Amino acid sequence: MTENNELIKVEEKQDWEEALEKENLISPLVNVFETEDDFILSANLPGVERKNIKLKLEGQNLIIIGKIDYQSKINRNYILQESEIGNYYRSFKIADTIDTSKIEAKYDNGQLLIKLAKSEKIKPKTIKIK
């Protein structure tokens, strides 16, 4: 890796850390549902570009972070403001029944979909009777 790329990564990390420390944080609205093989977590992140989403697995915690253009949003001349302004942050404890090696995520139209694969040990099994 070049020195320039390392500098960009350090600055990017500092930008994220500064946003989490100094700017308002709000919890995204989330729905979780179950299929036979997976749990699906759907998080609403309106106003967030795909490049400004971080999804991290730290130990048993799944962390969602969505960064908005905070300064431009708070400096608008609002006539009516009903929605709260802030970066998105939410953490979920992941059970050991989730196969963390198979977590998948996609983002479309302000909605982050995270597929949490169930571990084989908890999937329903049909037992053949002899």
C-alpha cells in the first residue's frame, strides 16, 4: 500500500470517529423477520449513500453506521422540520446460532438488508423413520 492510500484511510477513519463523537446519532428503524434458513434485518437509512455505510461485526455485536452530510442538513433554512437529523447508529447482539461467516448485506433505495444465516444446528431437520 502506498503512503498516500494509508493517509486517506487514516483520514477516513478519523472522519467517521469524529462524526460519531460530535454529531447527533439516531437509531434507524429496523424490522427483523425469519425465513427457514435466515434471519433478515431491514434497516431504513434515508439520505445515506452506499459509500457512507459501515457494517461491522465486533465480537458478538453487529454494528450499523450510516453517515449523512450532517453540516448541510443542519444548516438548511427549514420552514417545517419533522424529522430528526443525525447519523445512524445501531448495534445488535448476535446469537451464537448465526453463522457469522455467511452474513450478507445489500443496500437499495435507502434500505439496508442484512441476511443473517442460521447455523446448521438450529435449522429444522426432518428425521427419516426406518
